[in-house]
Amino acid sequence: MPATLEKPAAINGSKPPTHLTVKIDGVDFAYGARQVLFDVTMDIAAREITAFIGPSGCGKSTLLRCINRINDLIENAAITKGRITLGGVDINHRDLDVIALRRKVGMVFQKYNPFPRSIFENVAYGLEVAGEKDKKRITEVVEESLRAATLWDEVKDRLHESALGLSGGQQQRLCIARTLSVKPEVVLMDEPCAALDPIATARIEELIVQLKKQYTIVIVTHNMEQAVRVSDRTAFFYLGKLMEFNDTMKLFTAPEKPETERYLSGRMG
Amino acid sequence: MHAPVDPSPGGAAPHPFAKPKTHRETYEFLIRQVLRAGTYSVLLAVGLIFAHIIIKGVPVVFTTKAPFINTNFLTKLPETLHVIEDKQGKIYETSPQGSDVIKKELGGNMRSEKTISYSGGGILGPIVGTALLVLVCMVVALFLGIASAIYLSEYASHGKFIEGVRLAILNLAGVPSVVFGLFGLGIFVLSAPVLTDTPHERSLFSIPLGFTYMSFQGWDTCVLSGAFTLAFVILPVIITASEECLRAVPQGFRETSLALGATRWQTIWRTVLPFAMPGILTSSILGIARAAGETAPIMFTAALAFKDKLPWQGDSGFFGIFTQSVQALPYHIYTIAARIPQSEYSERAQYGSVFVFLVLVLMFAITSVLLRRKLRAKYQW
């Protein structure tokens, strides 16, 4: 889709590209007394796609949700040691504006969950809560975001219809558009294709690869092939520990740790 | 029920799928019938009550001639019913004014006159009073109830203290309504703060504010006191139901909204509350229908047995409607059913009032169902 490929550049075209890297430094994380992450240290490079893989319950989603502090919602859940920095700033610092952080670090969830409102309202939500009043500006950004999420052509004639009338894949792209509308630096994706069929998945993957040009992307996935297809680097988690973090190709072809190899071979047959 | 198959006695090979002969089936049958009987007897009781009220009440409220509704009963204030009998045995039921006219006409032809308090005229006063009480109660209860529910479900952290608060709210639901009435009397009628230049002498204490005084002398028996008391009666229902509705909104909506940079309050206002609202309103309206029917809480705080003026006909004019005491339907029903001598002539007002009251409550229920449908259609997920 060359027409939609050109457009995303316009979104961030006006502002100078910043390269905020996410550094995770010796992080322990616990839900109350139950510790789920142990001393995780890794750097997530800007404008790359980093995949988190590992068996269920290994802490990969938890770590992802730490990066925009959406775990704040869960009581007694907290980082107990270490810190996460975004562009050198500790995101758990007392004075940090968590709203501003979340606008820099967007998130796409596993279950596509558009609000039961119109397509337009869904994408405009982020701007509206930020206090944007200018209708023209909102309309522009909605269009830009929908184009960036390769959804514009499919929905441009029914922007004011309910988002729930879209197919699953379209709904998830709508959620991505909604995330892009606030112009984040980092986009976190928590198994974005888990609830989608293979064709819709392929489109989302294609989209993710396109988005890499402007965004730092972290994606949690259970799908090995997906990690191989989209990611530049892959982190393998096991029992709350980061076992191995390497270039995707290296990790998959020549894993250094026996656990990694066992996991990869077990899953890939 | 069909009897268990009797296995052939002589030791012949039994049917392989024959039911074992046990008492289990008999038990099953008995239990089922007991449960069924329980259910049907409830239905029967409800049916009898409704039938009785409708049969006796409909002739009072509806007429056979156009406009088919007894407008007098719905638009006049209650008054004393005069029953005059002349020597020919003819009976006149009339109002106090009418009785004078009839007495003059009959002259020496009159045999007897009976008066039955509150049973003549109509019930506009109680209807208006109940409407005002319910209106103010709804505003107060919804505000306090939804506010607490939002706090409890969205903001408060789980701990011993909040568990205690929840328990207290649940226990509040079990407090007898007469206790609420006394609570309202103590708090709202006798000691709630008012702004006044001349504090009452029974005021608990008054705080000078420079231009006026804040005097803790209570609001007196009035719509406000009654409505606040009623609001407290139904608060537990509203808080509990609202909390449940808020919790039913998918957590994903909250996470998404926050992840888009919304504040907590923006999230609640834009993505949680709209989707919880259908449920909150439905259960609240049913709660409010209950408030409309409470008698004990308004007995000490708002209601009068009889009042010859509508709320806006008082000394303070239209804006005094909330600071006037009023008649209310449940209390009116209590008065005409239990506080006056019973006779064939008092029945009309009794059944008429109860019937009108039932219809009002039914309208509440219907409103809540319609409202829920409408909101559901708009905000479903």
C-alpha cells in the first residue's frame, strides 16, 4: 500500500526525531509477596522492534506493563528493586508526571478493545483528554493516525459508525491508530495478534514493521514465527528472569542458554 | 412422576437399564413439589393483594363517563367527608361547603349527619408531597451514592478500613426505617446547620460569619429533612448496586484510557461511568421507588397528617416548597387506614390512595426498564 506508506512520515515530520531509549536496570517486581521479576537488566534500542518471548507467567507482560506504569492500577504491585529509565529519566521517580509518561509510551492490548463509541471518537479520545479543543486539528490527527494504522481507506466513509462494527483485525488496527494519535515515542504491544486470524495477523505484522520507522516498539508474543518475522532483537524470559537477549536471528539460530534452546525447540517442534 | 420400574420378583434377569429401587426419586419429587408450592404461594399472595386493590381502587379513580378519570380525586386536596341522610333514607356524600347547602335545602327533613376526616376531596396534596420528597431524595441519594461507589470501586485501596466501610454500608441496609426516622429527626430536623441572621434559641450552637450566623438549629420538619432521611434509607442499596455496575465495566477500558494519557477522573467520567450508568439508574430507580413508599422515616421529618395548602401556596411563595412540611402518600394512607374510625365511607379514599400509589410505583419501575433499554442500546460493549 504505497499510498498509506507515505503518510505516516507526516505525523512526526514536523518535530525533530528524538531517540528515547528505555533502559531497564536490575528490576525486581512483585505482586504483594509474590515476586515475578528477578533482576532484569536490558536496554531497548530506539526505532527498533524488541520482542519479549517466553512461557506464560514468565513475567514478560509484567515487564512490558511497567514501562508505561499501567501496573500502577494493580494494588500492591510494585518494582521493589532497580529502575526503569526513559531517556535517562527514572519513570518511577516521585515527581514524574505519569500522564506525560503514558503519552510518550503508548500501549496496544492483547484483546482489541475499542471503546463502544464511533470510530472517530475512539481515535480522538487521546486528544480530547489532553484538552485539544480545535475540531479541525482533531480531524486532521484522526485521519493521520488512521492512515498510519493502514485503516483509513477502509473506514473513511463510516467514521461516525460504531467501532464495534469493524472486524477483529480492523478493531485492533483502530486501537493502534488510537495509540498513535497521541504521538508516542515508544509503543508497547501486549500480544497484539493473539485474538486474530492469520490474515489479520499478517496485516498487523506488516503495520508493525512499517511503524518501526517512527517508533520504538516492544512486542510481547507467544508466537515464535511472529518474533522472527517482525523483531530486530528478542528477549527470552523464563521464570521471571531474563535468560537471553540478543539479535533475533542469533537468538533463534544459535541460542546461548540451554533453556532458550529447549523452549525454542519445544515450541517449534 | 412415574413409579420406578418394578424388577421382576422371581430372580429373573433384570432389565439392564432398570432403575434401582431407592427413595432417591421420591425425595427428588417431594423437594421439587415443595419448592414449586413455595413459589406459587408467593405468586398467589401477590396476585390476591393486587386484585383486591385493583377491584376496590379502580372505581374510585376511574369513572364510566368521559373523561373516564375521576379528576376530583386526583386534583383536590383531602377534606372532611360529610355524609347526610334525610328522612327518606336518601344519602348525600358531600364536602364541608356542600353539607351546609344540603342541610339548608333539607331543613327539617334531615335525619343524621356523619363526618369522616380526610376521606373526602382528593389526594393532590399527598401526591405532590411524595413527588417533591422523591425528587429531592433522588438528587441527594444519587449524588452521595454514586460518589461513594466511585470512590470505593475506583480510588480506595483495599484494606481493613475500606472493608469496614463496606460492612458498615451493608449493615445500614438492615437498620429499621423508624430508626432512620429518628436519626433524621435528630440530625436534619433539629441540628442541621442553616444560615440565619437570628439564630433560634434552641440552636445547638451558632458560628458568627460576620454578615450572618451559621446556626445548628435544624431544618425543621420539611421536604428537605424528609428527603435527606429517605436518601439515607436507600443509600446502601444505591452504593452497593452502583459499585457492582462500576466493577462490571471491563478493566480494559480503564487501562486503555489511562494508557492514552487520560487522568483517573477523565477515565471514570468518559469511559467508566457512561457504561455503568444504565445499571446504576435501573437499580437506583427501584431503590427510589422503595423510598417513595417509606412511612416511618418521613413521619418525624417531613409529613403532616393533613395540610390545607399545597407546598407553593405557603408564606414563602414558590421557593419555599422545599422548606415546607407536606402530606405524603404513604403517611396519608397510614392516617386514613389507622388513625380515623373506619366505616363504609372511609373506604373510598383508602383504596383510591393505595391504588394511585401502586400505579406511581409501577410507573417508576417501567421508567427504569425503559431507561435501561435506551441507555443499553447507546452504551453497550
